[in-house]
Amino acid sequence: MVKAAVAVVVLGTLFVRDLRLLVSAGPRRIAMACGVYSGLSAVYAISLARWLIVTQVQRPDRINLARSAWVGIVCVHLLFGGLTWLISRSSRRGSVWAMVLAPSPATYACLCLLASVLPDRIGGSLGILSLLIFAFTWIVLIVPLAYELAFGPCSDRFVSARALRSVALLNLLSVLCLSIVLIEPLGGEHR
């Protein structure tokens, strides 16, 4: 249950990250940004579900990733955080929304872990479908909110350089926290 709680916190942080990045597209490009984000997110979720089916994983919350996979996830998020930080310091903040189109591995790992909050009977009967349900719920929650915020009176403040830098740091901290919780200590016993 601790893993699911940490996954919810990390998902909240990543939701804010994606929301701020999408809103940075501005009112003129927000419809295109939301459409591309929805399409690519659906493709990523379906690809992950297909991979889990091929590897014969029955429930997404029961996957175990090797340390090398977690190192890769952390490195990808360090790269995303660094790029967001750099772009927020430049005059090209209007193009930072393109960062949200790259898949966020921690988002999909946390969506997999979120299936553990379902009762065993429901989680067992849904199987991999629970990942797709959570992924499409993610899209349905974020896209309309980003669209509305892009036309709101606070959209400039919502994607200011300071706000984008704080999102980059929160993203990195949440992924590191998730890694610490999910990876067993180095001195642990192996059976």
C-alpha cells in the first residue's frame, strides 16, 4: 500500500508538470498541443499494455523492474528536468510544451502501481485493462483542464519561468523518492 501511496503523490506531481507544460503552448496552439498529447499518450499506454501482454504479466501492479530500468527512468527524468530548467531560463518558454510529448516513464510505472489499490477481485479480473483505464482517465482529466487554463486570466503566471523551474525540481524529487521506495536497499538479501 505504501507503493500505491507514493505512486499517487508522484502522479500528482507529474500531473502538474504535464499541465504546466501543455498550458505553455498558449491559446493559439493549445488545441494542437492537447490533441497531439492525447494521441501520443494513448499510443504509449497501448504499447505498454501490449508489451505486458507479450511478457505474460497478468496484473500491472505486480511487475518488478530491475535496478537498471529504474536507473534509466531516473536518467530520463533528470534529462527532462534539466531541459525544462534550461528552456525556462531562455526566451523560448512558448516551446517548452513540446517536452510533454516525450513519454514520461515514471507516469506509466505509477499508473501500473496504482492498480494495487483496486480490490483483488476487480484487479484480477481487469488485469492489464486497469492500466489502460487509468491511462485514459489521466488523459481525460488533464486535456480539458489544460485547455481551460490556457485561456484563463492566470495562464501567464501559471507558466512563468519560476513556475517551470519549480516543476522541473518537483519532477526530479518525486522520481527520486519513487526510486528510493521501490528499489530494495543495496545490502538486502537475495533469495
